[in-house]
Amino acid sequence: MSKPILIFLAGAIRACYGLSESFADMFLRAVDFGPAGAIVNRAYAGRALPAKFNKYAAVIVTGSLSMVTQRSKWSGELQDALRRALDQNVPLLAVCYGHQLLADALGGVVGYHPEGRELGTHVISLYEEAWSHPLLKGLPARFKANLNHSQTVLEPPKEARVLARSAHDPFQILAYGDRVLSLQFHPEFDRRVMEAFVSYPPPSKKEALAAPLATAPLSPNGLQAESGLQSGNGLQSGDGLQPGDGLQPDNGLKLGAPLEDTPYSVSILRAFVDAARAGAPFPTGA
């Protein structure tokens, strides 16, 4: 019997963006998670995190509007859970905030990018070593991906292999062996989602604090609720969001390219989920 994939939800989306789905919903919409589906754990809201991961085919860590350097209590607990997952050899895919949180947990350095926010559809360039990774085989040397981040990995952990970069950020894909991959870009973001993030005007600090969180229920598409999870609970407050943390577009920000759907970045997510569904995630690249 196949196992579900565990999605650690690392933050909520504010209603001001006009999006009716959670970060977890975006993953579920982007690719088919199969009959076993996914279990969503609202880590950012202080949900209990598993000690053992043998019930799950793999783990995904979502993005967030929080910042790693805020050192929220929940984020430290999530880092402990990720270390446990790695110790138990569980396949793991970490995206954006998750990419940074994992690097920080393993001894890397995370902080605000010295050149500011990277927002929009940008070109990702693979290093030659990338094609030896089982999830990246077949990708072109350059492909487009959607990004929205102010903080970044400034120095990867010693054990990380750097597999891709953008013109703005040298650490777009990090690999830890063959079973753990992290992406600074968002394979789950399509053009519609990016338009929402780009078009929302910068609020005042007062408006940022007052902006409510979206209240749409989590998608039923292959989603299993964690114990006690109620409709809409994936989108509550408690993510440690602070005003002025670079969450809104900078005036005059250059996006670099028209906003687009990014099928090659989605293919990385699909390869991860398909491998997990097959019961043999991250086969050796040898």
C-alpha cells in the first residue's frame, strides 16, 4: 500500500493577495499526488511534528512569508523535525523558505540578499554536475522558474552540492546526497500566482499588520487532513510575519522577463512526487 507525502506548511497567505489557496494547495494543484495523496501539517501554527517518518513516502517543506532569521519557535521545531527526517533517510524536497530553513539547520548561513529581492520569472542555469542527479536528468541547461524571496542562502552547508544558479542568486538548487533536494525557486507557482504577488501594491506598516489571512479551505485534491485539522485551518495567523520584511514589490523593481508558467521547474516537483509514489524516491544517480 502506498504511503502519503507529508507536506510541512510553513506559512499562510494574506488575503490581500487575492489568492484562495494555501501554499500546500499549490503543490497539490501543480502535480498529481496519486491515491495516497498528501497529509498537510501546519508547522507554522505550532502543530505537533512527527518523531518518526516511516508512515510517509517523502516530505515537502513549503515557502512562507516569514523569514528564517526571525527565529520563530515553530521554525526551530521544524528544523529539528527536518534533521530527524534526514537521520531516517526520508526523501525531502524543500522550497524557498524551506530551502533556506534546511540550509540553516545544517550549518549554512541565511540572511537578506545583499542586492535585494528576487521577484518574477527568471532564468535558472544548471551546473554540469546537475545532470547526474536523478531528478534533474533531461532538463535543459537553462530554464525559467518563478521566484519571490528577500532572504537567501548566503553560504551553503559544507555537505551541500550546488547544482544551479540565477543571475541574482548563486544557490538556486542544493542537493544533499541523492534523496534531499532544495530549491530557491517555486515549482508550484504558476503565472496566476506570480501576478498576484507582483500586482499587490506595497502597503504601509499599519496595513501590513492589519491585513487578514485568507480563509479558503484546503483543497480536497488528494489532501488528507492531519489529526484535528479543520477546513480553513491551513490559513490562520501565527506565522511570525513582521511588517517591512520585504514582502511586497519594491517600487521600480525589474522583473527580468514577462511572468510565465514554468513547466521545466514543475517537472522537478513531478519527478520527486512520482518517485515517492513509486516507493523508490531518489534512486541513485550512478
